[in-house]
Amino acid sequence: MQFFKPKLIECLRDYDRQTFCSDLAAGVTVGIVALPLAIGFGIASGVTPAQGLWTAIIAGAIIAAFGGSKVQIGGPTGAFVPILAGIVGIHGYAGLAVATVMAGIFLVAMGALKLGSLIKFIPYPVIAGFTSGIAIIIFVGQLKEFLGLDAQMPRHTLEQVWTITQHLGETHGSALALGLLALAILILWPKKWQAVPASIVAVIVPTIAVVAMHLGVQTIGTKFGGIPSGFPELNVPHCSFAQIQELMAPALTIAVLGAIESLLSAMVADGMIETRHDSNQELIGQGLANIVTPFFGGISATGAIARTATNIRSGGKTPVGGIVHSVTLLIIVLVAAPLAKFIPLAALSAVLFVVAYRMGEWDNFSELARGPKSDFFVLLLTFVLTVTFDLTIAVGVGLAMAGALFVRRMEEITQIRLVTPESELELGGDSIREKNVPEDVLVFRIEGPFFFGVAEKLESALARALRVPRVVIFRVRAVPAIDATGLHALEIALEKFHRKRTELLLSGVQPQPMKVLFHSGFVDRIGLDNICANIDAALERAREILGA
């Protein structure tokens, strides 16, 4: 299997003690940072804290061992929260487990088929729009626990806002105070003390307050019964064909979103450590993690940008750091799990508030507002649809709009115009300015991609010709690509010319259009002699036709 080349194998060839010490320190640090996030994302996704932790442990180790990045840290992330919570709300955890395994299979297939590079073609406004929308969903979804409300929350974000507004008078003072305390620690924690992660302090201090003051607030223990300290049981997901059909769209959404976030995280890591990741191998590693994790009660996982950056800043050099991160979490779960039952949910909500704020990248709105209005419109549309409907609809519509705008821009770029020695603006050997163009010859210059968006322009350009010539030359050396619709337009033009006893010549055909013309049989219909290397050869061929 030539496509299966984990980065871990490459890094272990020259592995030494100094590198291990760096990976050990970084892995322990990022493991501690990941602890409250794994618990928080598990709860926010509609499952238990233990399931979030075991996802970070198992998926984190598999992604590090089989992925294509040296420093990627995997686990549950905020991007998955609205999707997973929606699946759990409709199909329960059993449905989520099946969807996660399906998504893992899709990811492995994408990596094996070398589709990793295609992710970069997703327009940035679409990514920025749904990322900011997910941040809003996470923020609103945590308000209930932050305020200590005892209300049944609906699934959709706008309905949640309305429900919270109606129950504001029932805010639990102690829960709000603990949440504000955790939030203050997260915001004000001095940078010089970053050796101790602020998120851990923001969880420990409110937990001590709950134990010491016997505050009657919701904790992991009161809501979930604590975190079991043993290993999870093997759980084989069961499903029917009908359930697979129902979960196909959510599974594809998980796979695409996981691919986007993991490869974005790997690209950020490349910029920080000046290396290159293997995008296809990274998808395979992500896929294997999502296939295996549900068998142990876990949820969907992907590369986490914040934890990966923490790993790099802490000295992580190789995938061993990601494995150490998982081992650190494992030790904490086995040793300190009974203490987790005292953690107040309001403190975890504060941690997720900060995560939502940082992942939102709100400056994208002002930056894109100063650019093309169409890109800003795609950003706003994707953002609004993510918040008001769901991520699948938002990404689908956003991609459709971005594609339509791309076609329009390409149509605007492509130009088809009649040129004469008097009207020629181009200089150099390819110009017809100083050349003798016979009277019964028309020369059209085509510039830009020749595809379905510009086929109509060819019709208009030909219709503007005031006479029926004996020879028409299409100069296409500035046409980098042609598609089936562009080829069809050429076929129609060739038929019209033949009916009028006009010969069509092509000048300066580029490799991709030439390949299309050969495979379609167009070269046989136009005649190989009528495809010329340059304008001089085309004019010489035109004189031969006129002389005959």
C-alpha cells in the first residue's frame, strides 16, 4: 500500500532522547489542556463527559500514529458540536456511532483516492461563514448551564435564544457566579503563568468552591453520575440498511467537515514549524480514528487547531507528542476520575465560551466587507444558514453560491473580439499589427477559459461580423482550458462555417484544449492542417485556402 505512509514511521527513523524529552513535555501539557475541552465538547455534543474523554484518548492516539502531520493533536472539537448534537437528538447515540463509522470510511476512501488536495478548493468565505456560525451555536448552547437554568432546550439556536430569554428570571445565582469566576480566570490569567493552563485553573477553582461551600449547582456528578474510572466496554454499533440511508447525509457532513478542519489545522502547523504534511495520509489517519472510536463509546474526532498550536508552542516535534497527550489523559481518567464529579457545568460552559470566541474569527467580517461584495455575501449567507438551519444546508448553499459567482467571474474574464491590423493592441511576434491579413480573412482573439459560461459570447462575436469571410481564424493561445460546453460551441460554429463554405482555423492551441479536441474527434472534423502552431502559420494556411 504505497498510499499508506504515516508520519510517525518517518519521524522514528532519526528519533533521539532529546526529541523524546521535548515530545514528552509537550504531550503532558497539551493533555492537561485537552482535559476540560474533551469533557466540555462531549457534554455539548449530547453525550457524556466520559465519552468525550475517551474520544480524545483513543482518537488522539490513532490520529498521531497514523496521520500525515508531525504535530497534529486530534480529538472532539467545537466544529462537530451542532452536527453531533442534532444526530443524537434524532437517532440517539447508536445513530451517532453508525454515522461516525460511516464518516471514517469516507475519510479513508478520500485519502486512498488522493482527494486531500481538493479540500483547498472550498472557498474561504464558506469556511469562515460556517466557522463563525458554529461559534454562535456553541455559545448559545452553553448559556443554559452558564446561567444554571432548569429548562428543556429545543434543538435550533433561535428557539434556544427565545427559551433562554423567557427563563432569565430563573437564573441560578451560584451557577452564574461560578461561571463568571471561570470566565475571569480564562481572560485575566497572566501570560507569564502559561505553564499552568488557564482552562485547568478555570475548572479547578470553581470545583474547589463547590466542594468547600456546598453550592447547590449542577455538576458532572449530579447530571451524569460522574466519570467511570475503568476502561470503556467494547460496543459494536448495530444498524439497518434503512438507518444507513437516513444517516448518509450526516455522515458525509461529518467527513467533509472533519477533512476541512484537520487539513486546516495541519496547514497552520506547517506554517508554525516550517514543514509539510501529507494531506492524504492525514485523511486516512482521521478516518481510522473515526472508525475505531465508536466501538469504545466515542464520538467523531478531527484535528484540533488550538491543541495542535499548544503542542507546537510546548516543544512538540513528532507524533509521539500526540500519543503522550493521549496517555496523559488516560492516566488522569484512571486515577482522578472520581474527583471530576464535583466539576460545575457552569465552569465548563465558560471554557467553551472562550473556545467559541476564539474559533469565530470575527475579523473575517470586516476584512471580507472591504473586498468583493460577492464574497462578503457568501460569508453572510453561510453564517446565517448555519445559525438558523444547519451546517449541511449552509455548506451546500454556500458552495453553490460560491460556484455560481466563480462562473460569473470567469465569464467576465473571458473575452472574444474581432481584431484587425489597425485595431491590434498587442505587440511582439504574435501580434498581427504589421502582418498582411488577406481581405477575405477574419481573425478573432479568444482570451480566458472557454467553458459553458462564455459559449454565448462566441455567438455574439460571430453575429457582429459584417460579412461572410472565406476563412475565420480563432486565436486561442490565451485559452488555458475548454470544457464540454465550450467544445459544443466550437462544433456549432464549425457546422455554420461549413454551411457558408467558410474554413475555420485554430491558432496556438494549448495542451489541455488540444487534448480535448483530439479525444472528441473535433480535430478530424476540422482537419489537422487547420490547427496551426501560431498566427503566422495560420495566415499562411489561409492564403493557401484562398489560392485554391
